[in-house]
Amino acid sequence: MTFGLRRSVVVTAVVAVAIATVIAVFTWAGTPVTAKTFLNATYIGLTLGALWAMYATGLVVVYTTTGVFNFAQGAIGVFGAFFYWELQMNRGWHPILALFVVVFLFAPLLGICLDVLVMRRLRTAPLVVQLMVTVGMMVFLISLVGTIWNANTPRWVNAFFKDSGGIDLGPAQLTWHRFIVFVTAVVVAVILRFLLYKTRIGTAMRAVVDNRELAALNGARPNMVSSLAWAIGSMLGALGGILIASELEFNPSNLNDIVIIAFAAAAFGALRNLPLAVVGALLLGLLRQHTETWLNFGTNFSKAHLGIAPLLLFAVVVALPQARLEVGRVVSNLRRRERYTNWWEGLIGCGALMLCAVMFSGGWLNFGIWDPEAWGGPALNSANAAMALALIGLSLVPLIGWAGQVNFAPLAFAGFGAFVYLKLAGDTGNGYWIPLVGLICAPLGALVALPAARLRGLYLALMSMAFAQGMALIFFPHEWVIPRIGVGRQFSHIELFGITFDDRRGYFLLMMSVFVIGVYGLVLLRNSRYGRRWMAMHGSQAAAATVGIPVVQTKVVVYAVSASLAGMAGVFWATVAGNLSAGQDFDLLNGFQIVLLIAAAGVSIPMAGIFLVFTPLFTGLSHRLEDTGNVGFLVEILDQLVVLGPGLLAIGMVFNPRGAIFEMGRGFSPILPWRSDARAEIAAENAQKREPEIGELGLERPFTPEEVIAIDRRLGILDEVVPKEGYGAARS
Amino acid sequence: MKHFRWVICLLAVFALVAASCGGNDDDDSGSGAPDAAPTAVHDDSMDDDMDDSMDDDMDEEMDDSMDDDMDDEMDDSMDDDMDDSDAGPVATEEPEVDPCASVELQATDIGVSEDTISILVMADVENPFAPGLFQGAIDGVNAWAERLNSEGGIACRQIEVIEHDSKLTAIDATNGFLVACERAFAMIGTTSLFANDTSDLQTCPDAQGNDIGVPDFAYITTEPTHQCSVVTFATSRPNSECPYEGTGPRVVQSQVGHAQWVLENVEPDLHGLYLVPTDLASTITSTMPQVRSFQEIGVVIDAEPGVSGLATQAEYGPYLQAMAEANSNFAYTGSNDQSIIKWRSEARAQGFDDEGVIWMCQLACYTPTFLEQGGDTVEGTYVWLWFLPFDEVDQNQELADFMDSIGKEFPEAWAAGSWAGGVLFEQVVNEIVAEGGPNAITREAVLEGARNLASFDANGWWSPADYTTTQNIMPCFMLLQVQDGAFARVHPQERGELDCDPDNVVELTRDWAAEFGG
């Protein structure tokens, strides 16, 4: 095992160095190499690295002590920076006072609130839910900041000791602000290392994440420890946000984008090692700055230097040793109780959906306040965009929903499909190429699956994020991939069966037909042997391997299927838009929103893709309400929901991890005449409702009878010694 | 599910309340229609001016406006009567007759009723990346419409503004075109960055069912498809040849008057760095023509590195290093105000000696933020504009009206641009009305009128533009410099004047995507 680890690290390092050398040779900018230039780049790189280290240490602390990887770390930094702006710049507080209030009062409070209200409930949640909720929190906080502090107002934050010069270090000068940043990053890392490994509370923090109950029995207080970890993580996020704010254009997006660099740094420390995370951040800073100084990537790769962090994240995650298998926990969390849809039920459902689509596109559905004539234009256009996203979302069902392979890169696959289609069909719009696009995209999925074959859970999510970001920054901006055009559309209207789908109504029906076929195909696939294999792999890779399922091959196949579906969906996506913009359409945040919405709907259910009409539905409703007049308040609420909704929905998964469509289906099914099993199913679900909190396990007060029973149940004793009625009676 | 609903409701309410509370500081700068009621009064003398400015001699005027006598014309156009030229509907051969009284008004086209003309303003406002982004463009059109309505409207009708938020997405931009097609007579002040499919805009049917498109008096057009749209007439004129296939060589005009002036009056041996914004391919291809045009007039470009909007201040260090090595005396950024603030702040942080360095920036630096945030760090920076600065309200009535209506001491440039879009629309409609009466306004007539508009200068506020050609950069400029924490005019020295020398424009043909060397 050790040998394998060393070999993978060495191979990765050698390959990375070789690639870097080749890139450097071909992109050398010709800047004269002088000691002054070199030292300058080094100082600046270290400063940048120190700033990123601040975020990275916060990530590591929270992950090490709670087991939750906080995708919202950057967003907490954004919130902290904006709150600091509010106090210091807008209300004129002294910088030190404002810093104290934000970092030592507001941030810990925010962290504790997050822990108590949301994160604590994630403790036993499946990893998919953990990831979705924290990503949802990120999206929500950024949207909230943008809503509270309108971006139309220019803002900035001054550097500390802005006018006090700096320290002369050879040929260059280090400002006091940067000196403070650097020292703070190092001191914070040292203090946290000491806290975690040399103090009783630190030991308790690490023990709780390993085995909460056992740690509690030994005197730790899991809830307090968890809150403390989130408070520290939030403090570091806010501190990082404030310190970096003066170096950047002050807006939520810019401040949050840094977090992916912090992910790479944290991954460098295997997500648990603080000193290594700091070293990783410093290395990234040096790499970024020296790349900027010495290399020139030209027009087509003008964002390549920004792609260094995602590439490093990709490489580090692939090279990392993987965590041990947690077979018992995984199985218990993902126990499946839902019944599979029959072929004829699927047929009825798809038929009903198609009927609704025909009615919708024909303008026959009228909710009283909508003008049917308006369906012809914006509403159908938005619906088409939503349908294209629903098709992309469909590709995530087998991958995330069934096989449990978290993928934040659906737009990367979709964009690749659009690119392939552009090369195959040109401007002809020939729809017969679309299946071939699917076939060509499948190997890309398989290629991504190769490193993914040894990754699971969080590492897999990080890898997919790095892949998406790498594609967005390096591949798609290339002129050859999606050439800019001066007139008309890059992607012509699709022609199929002699029909040119150039009117929105027809195109909507075409996409809905494709969606329905896709849904039905997936329903059949789920009931097939392969579908069951994927779900078995999701339940437990170890168990799946034990019963003879080839895990790697199965992973490769599911990735290929997903990439193929996403690629074909990408053709529709691109054709709806007409033109794709490399700078906007492939943004990671857009990909997040698709994943979040479909996860909130119920990612294991093919029909969940239709939930992606969420945004255009509210937008359309908002437009119609505006037309009716005198409902400004409602319009405002709807507009805010469009902005805040995706994040809120994802956060809601903490209470409803299987998604809205699942719950709706479960609520509806008992009334179906042939679903006599549904009532029993719901009863069984209710019986498995969450047990009461064990709390601090009797350390602060004696156990109550309910808690004793809860402990017995958790230890598996109750069912043997106490009949069901006894449990119920005890509870009552 | 019960818990789920509770939390959603709670969070939504919290978010909405927080949004309401946090809006206070923003209201000052980012919202709403102007408070001030318009005060300009229409008098009879304006009709004579209207006759002068809109008669058949327009072409001659255009020629005149480009020559050395421009200054005289500017004076003429900015006299006391000029303010009234926007008052619209009464530009007839017999000015004493009110044309509205004798005509039975009709619904002549989509968006035109007996008493209103509906126009649509589209801008990127709400989005997760930068909420409220171009609210100023919407405010500008609302202010223009309110002022116009208070003065009696246009074509004997009142203006009704439909607002559309394009949300920084291509789909919502297309939706805006569709809404305009269905409900609006024209679009004014369009400020959408991702309007990259204009087919619905250009093929929208009019009331007769002819696919002629919707007149689009935009402010900015960033996408080539929008720039080359045959129904789009941007007040910030695109400088590039149309139609264009999107790749390969393209004829592009660039404004270099400001650099020329510096060469002639400040530093004849001008050499230095030009930072090229590289976040989008479109920013590279739109910036490179100016870099090469600078070289064409004798500016030596020591280096042309790319710069990202995400760059930290520290990342400006290498640019200073390059300047030090080349002993540069010139530093220009094609990016925004933040770019030059960070660049100069980094120079100060590193103790870089910028004595004798000419720092220069474009319209993006003409913001209050540039002065407030930059402080004495940005002292001496040159900024050039193609319109009269906001503090010269005493020199131009249109500018005075704008400043009076918009209700801000230092409004956003896009508010000015969208207001100018309204004035452009007004000028075209007034010409139609003058010729055929208030029932002659149709989309077709407006498109025809706009395509034949040889000169538009927002009543002397903006650099003149010729809409009869598809590519014609505005030739005039004026140069400001930050002095004692304020923008001070340095050229032309006379207030109310723009420099309109034809030599201010350089035309080059290159494959601009391939020009960027980094």
C-alpha cells in the first residue's frame, strides 16, 4: 500500500513536471531572467499563497473535526468581507474594531448558526447530501450577499497600513498589509496545529469525527466540539475574506472564486494536514505568479494561468491515498426502500408528461393570470432553455442518483457534445449526427472515469469540479473549439425527418419527446441488471466487489453513459441558445445550479429533470404578474426566489435528502388503485424515522428512558429485547 | 417535509428582510426613477432650431462637423435654444400649428396606440454574479421618458417604458427581444452583454406581418452579432466592419486622439505598457486594434501583457517590473478603473518611481469610485471621453437635462448612454413626424430614418456619429486628468468642446484574434 502510494505520487509528480516543462518551453514569454524579477515574483507569489492558505486552513479545520467538507468556506469569506465593508467603510468604524467584530463575533456566530441549523444534521447524511447542502449554502450565501449589498454600488476595502510603506527585502518591497497576511497565515496554521494536536479540546475535536459516540463516552461533547469547529472555520473564512478584499475587485463572485484554489491547497494536505495545506497554498501562489511572469499563453489560452489551481487539484486528488471504506455506515445510510417503477407505469407517466407538454406549448394551460398569447415568445424560449437543462440533468441520474458518483461537471460534458456537434454538422443543423455525438462523448466520460475509478465521495466531487473548471478555463475559450461568429447562429436549428425545428413550439415538443424517451429508457435501464449493478456499487463498493461486480468496469460504463447523454443534451442546449459564450456559459456556478436543482428534486428519479423548469417558471410568472400590475411585492418575492431559490432548495435537502419529486410521488402513490403496497411502504418509512438525539450521552444529566431506548436501538439491542410495541409505548 | 417547509420559509423571509434592510446604502446610487420633476419649458424658438438641425442639409452639417470648424458648430449647437430641440412632436413646416390638434391619432404599429408609444429597455440587472449590474441603464431610459412625457411626449403620444432584465444570460436577452417584438415599438438603451442571438430582433414582424425587425437604439453592443445587427443603432458606436464572419481579418477603427495629443504636447518619446483584458476573447479582439493603432501613430509598446479582472493587486507586480526594465514612461489599461487603481497602488506598494510616467485609462475610469478609492494614488491619471463630462451642465442643455433628471451627482456612464439612446430615438421619430405627421411612425419608418441618419450628437453632448454606414467610430474626444482629487479638463481647454480632428481615427485591417502576443 505504501509502495503504491509512493509510486502514484512519484509518477504524478514526474508527469506533472514533464508537462510543465513542455508548456514552459512552448510558451516562454522571453522576459529577461534577473534576480530582481525572480525575487519580485517570489514575494508576490508567497503573498498570494498566504492569502489562499487562510481559506485552506479553515477548510482543513472543519473537515478534520466534523467530517464535512465546507464548499461554502469561500462564501463565508465573502459574507465576512462585505460585513466588514459595511462596518468599516460604510459606517466608519475603526478598522481594528470592525475586524474584531466581524472575525471574533459575527463569524463565530455565523458558524455556530450554520452548525446548529444545518450542518449538525448532515452528520449521518449520505455524502451526496452533505456535498449538495454545503454547495447549496455557498450558492445561497453568495446570492444573499448580492441581494443585501447591491452590486450597483461600487465598493472597496483599504489595505491595512495602506500609506505606511513596507519592508525592503532586497530589490523589492513588501507592504505591511502583505507582511501581516503572510505572518497571520503562518501563525494561524501553527496555532491550529497546536490546538488540534496538543490540547485536550483538539484531541476531542479529532476524536469526535472518528467516532462520535465513543468520543462522547470518553468525555468529549460532540455538539460543542462541532460548533467550535464551525466557529473557527468561519473565523478563518471571514479573516481570509477581509485580508484578500483589498487585493481584489470587491464583488462576491471574485472573492468566492478564490475558494477553488483553497480546495487545491487543502487537497495538497490530504484535507487533514494543516502545515501541508499551507505549503500547498504557498506553492500554488509561487506557481501562479511565476507562470504570469515568465510564460505567455496567447489569445486562445488567455485564462490558462487561472487553470493552474484546478489542474493541480485534479492531479493531487488523483494522487492522494483514498480513505478507508466505511462499509457499515454507507450501507445503513443508503438503505433503499423505494419501489421501482414498472415499465407500464413509466409508459403512463411519460405519456402524461408529453400530454402536459403539448398542452403547455399549445397555450392551452391558463392559470388565470397568464396571457395564453404570451406563450409564443419568452415563455416558450425559457421553457426550451429549461428543457435543455433538464436533458443535461437527466445525464446525472444514472451517475449520481444510481451509481453515487458525484459529478459537478455536467456542463463540461454538455459543452464537449456541443463542440463535437459543431465539428460534425457544421452549420447544417443535421440532427442525424446527434447519436454519433453521444457515441463520441462516451469515451470522454470513460477517460474521466479512469482516475475516478480509484476515487470516491468527496475526492471524486473535487476531481469533477477541477475537471469542469479546467475545461471552462482552458478548453472552451479556444477559438477553434467554439469559434466566434459575426452573424446569425453558431448552432443552426436542428433538422430531423425533413423538418427544420426553427420555431420554439416545435422545438419544445422535440426536446420534450427526447426527454420522455430518455426518462423511459432510464426507467427500463434501472430495472435492468446493469442498473442494479450501479445501485449496488452505490450501496457499497466493497460489497459489490465481493459479489463479483467489476467495480472499475461498472464505473467506466456509467460515466460513459452519463457523458453520452450529457453530450447529446449539449447539442440541444447549444441549439436553444444559438451561440455559446466560453466566458459565461461554462461557469462552474452554472454547473452547480444544475446539479443542485436536480439533487433537490431527487437525483435518483429520472423524472426529476423536469424540476429544472424552476427558474424559468418563476421568471415567467414574474413577467406575467408584472403585466397585471399592482403586485410589486409578489414580483419582488418571485425575483428574489429566482436568485436565492437554488441555494435554498439544496439546503432543504438536509431535511428531505431524497428530493421533492420523490416525496411528491410517495404522497401521491397511495391513491393509485394498484399501489396497495404504498401505504405499507409509508408506514415502514415512518417507523424508521429519526431517533431522538442522544445528546451528550449522560455527561450533563442522567439518561432519560427514551435515550436509553434510543441507544439500545442504535446498538441493535432493542429489536431483540423490546418488541415494537414497547418502543412505541416508551416513546409515548 | 414539515421541517423542510419551515426552514425554507424561514430562510426566504430572512433573506427578503435582509435584502430590504441592506438596500439603504444602495438606494442612493442604484435605484429608481429620478425624483426631480423636469422643468424645461418648450418655447417657440426651438422650432427654428429643429428646422435647422433636421433639414435636408444634414449631410452638409456632418461634413462640417468633421472638419476644423467643428468648434464653431459645437458652439452653435449648444446655444441657449438647443435645449428645446428634444421636445419632439411639433417640428413641422408651420410651427405655429399644433399638429396633434388636427390629427386623429391611430395605432400605427406594434407598441403604438392612440395615446402611447411603448418602448422596451433591456439591461443585465439581477444575476448571481453581480446583482444590480446595469440598473443605471434602466434608470437612464426612465428618466428620459419621464422628462419627455412632462414636455408633452413625442409624436403626440406619451412614452410608456417596459423594463426587461436580461439577467446576464443569453436566454433572457433573447426573451427581451421577444417581448420587444410582441409589445414594444422600439428598444432603447439596450445594455446586455450576452445578446448573442439577434435573429428574433432582426426578423420580428411588424403590424403588417413584414419581418423587418425591431428598432434597437442600444447603448452598448459587445457581441459581434449584436454589433452587426441591421436593426441596431448603438449610441456607443461599434468601430468594426460589418458584416463579419467572426474569424479572419476585420477592418476596425480606433480612437487615438488622446494618445496623439500626449505625443504632441506632453511626451514625444512615448513608450510603455498596454494591459489587454483577457477574460473574454471579445475583449482581446476589441482592445488589440487600439494597441496597434497606438503603434501606428508612433507610440512604442514595450509590452502588451494580458490582465484578468480576477487579478489581485499583487499580480500587477510583473507589469511594473517590465516597465522598470524598459524604462517605460507610458502605462495604459484597456480594463476598468479597478485595473489602474491596482496597478498604481502596487507601484506605490513596491516603491516604484513613477515620476514622468503617463498613466492613462478610458471611459471605464470616469467614475466617482476611481477618485474616492484611488485617492492620491491615481493623481495625474489621464482619462478620455467621447462626450462632455457631467460637470459641464452649463455648456449643454441636453447634459443639463440629463443631470437634472437622473438625480445623481455623478451618474453611471450607462445611464448617460441609455439616455442618449432615447435622444437618438427622439431625433428619428421627430424627423418622421415632421415629414409625415404623427401617424407616420411605424417600425419600418423608424428603421429607415435611423439608417439615413447622417449625424447624431445627442444635441451636442456626444461625439457625432454617422448611422448611414455600418462602421463609423465617433471621432471626437476630450481628455481629463485627475488633479487634486477631481477630474480636470486638459484638452480641449475650452469647456463644452470636443476635439473632432479626423486624424483622431486610425483604421487598420488585421486578424485581431491572432494579434495578441501577450
